[in-house]
Amino acid sequence: MKIQTFLIKKQIDNNEVILYPTLLNIKGKNYLVDCGYEDTFPEFITELRNLGVEIADLYAILISHDDIDHIGALKLFKDKNPDIIIYSSEIEEPSVSGKIKSERLEQAEQSLLILPQEHKSWALQFIKQLKSIKRIQVDAILKDRDKIDEEVEVIFTPGHTKGHLSFYISSEKTLIANDALVIENGNFDHANPIFTLDMEQAVKSVELIRDLQAETIICYHGGIAKGDISEKLTDLLNRYK
């Protein structure tokens, strides 16, 4: 079992994007957790190559949830490696596959009804970006507490979206939290609280994460946290009570 987290950094539309995807090697098979924007695909190729992995070497992509920075490049990966297996939660498979609108798109469209006029141009641009995501079929469904190759446990952590998944490696006491948490200034927080679709559920997911007693937590936004994990999670919970 090998866990490697790498850094993706790029300017997109005058905004600096910083991501921390994770590559898992389980029994010789490479699993990529989330795959970035379409715009960051070249950076993914470079950073994976730096780890000694080509797109053709990927066995599967584990999708944590349906957001543009997590699935935007999915079709590009599949085009480069048609054999790659796409996993997602059962709840979000219909939107990841393009059968229904994503929660995020529905949220953005609904926001137009209440946003001040000066913010609507941003929302319209965001809606355009969400609609531009190239959808592809999900190959395999993940449910809460499923095991991936008997090494990685699927942890259902809804709130940010209703089908959000995290991944726990008990042998390493490591949780790949994806967007269930972010790290900001050395502390945990919720990912984009204004975009969190169910804050009450997101708080419950943090409680569940604390109960896992992980010693390392990897966040897609913020990187790797070690030490005082339980205390930092308790602090986050207290801030939202």
C-alpha cells in the first residue's frame, strides 16, 4: 500500500488554483482520487509522471463528488486510457454520468433568483462552466463502508454534496477527506461553506471523521494535516455549533 499526495498549481481565469490530489497504489494497481479541472489535465500528467505513473498506468479514478474541480478532466483521462475504471458514489452516479443535473448546477441556477444584480454575471459564468463538464459513464458504484481491494474503506461524508465520499486507510491511520474538510491557516474548516449544500449534515460528517481517530488527514484543498487531529476537529465542530 502506497499513498502519494501531489500538488497541482495553475492560474485559471486569473485565479490561482491549488489542489492536492492523491495517488494510491494498492496491490500494484494505481488509483487516482479525483482528477481536477479540464484546464489542469496537463499538470496532472506532469505530476503523475514525476511519480513514475503514466495515464495508461492508472487502474481507476475514485470520484469523491460531483464538482468541477474534481471531475472536470474525467473525459480527458478516459480518452487517454479507455480501460480506466470510473468509481463514484451511488447517490451521485446519475449526475456524474450526465443522466441528471448535478446538485451544484441546480444550486447555481437557483442562486440567480436571490443574488444581487452585481453578482449575477459571476454566477452565470459559473453555470456556463458547470454545463461545460464533459460527462462520461460511471463504471462502478461505491457505497458506505465498501472496501476497495480490502485496503481502502469508503466513508460516506455528505454535506458538501449529498453523495460526498472520503476514503480511509486503517493500516496507515490516514483519511483522504477530499472536500469533507479543508485546511486553512493550519486549521480545519468546511469547504466553501456558502456552497455546502447541507451544513447540518456536513457537521455530522466531521463528527464521524473525528470518531475514526485518523493520525493523518489529506484535504483536496489545503494538503496534509498531522498531529492534534482530534483537537482541530473538535475546534471546527465548536465553531459551527
